[in-house]
Amino acid sequence: MGENNFCEKTQTLIAIGAATAANCIPCFEHLYEKAITTGITGEEISKAAEIAANVKNGAHKAVSGVVEELTGSQENGCLSCGRTAGGSCC
């Protein structure tokens, strides 16, 4: 695999993660087609989307935890990364 191909694949996978985190279906669909023509496998696409979803969910839990802590409605929850919602996210 050449350096240019690696860079294009890496950039496309990062963009897929960003589209997933932004909930942008048209972006994801466009990038999916680009990924397939670049030689990225379905498994690689799924993994990039999964990582983005985990980061997004962790950030959401962190914000929810801060809201709950400040309003006194509940204690901090645990995040999927092992940190508590009152701390920084993954």
C-alpha cells in the first residue's frame, strides 16, 4: 500500500467518524461510497463509526452527569471509558 493510499484511507475513516458523530446521514452516505472506492472494508467503516459513537456517547454522558451533579438530581455516572461523568471525556 502506497503512502498516498494510506493517507486517503486515513482521512476518509476520520471523516466517517466525524459524520457519524455529527449524525449527518448524507455525509456518511457520501463518505461510504468514497470509502468503498478507496478500498476500505465494511469492517473498517463499522469500526470507525463505532469509535465515533463511543466518543459521542461518552461526551453526552459527561454533560448529563455534570447537569445532574449541579442540579442535585443524581450522582455522576460511569462512562464507557471508565471515567466518571464529572471528569473529562475520552
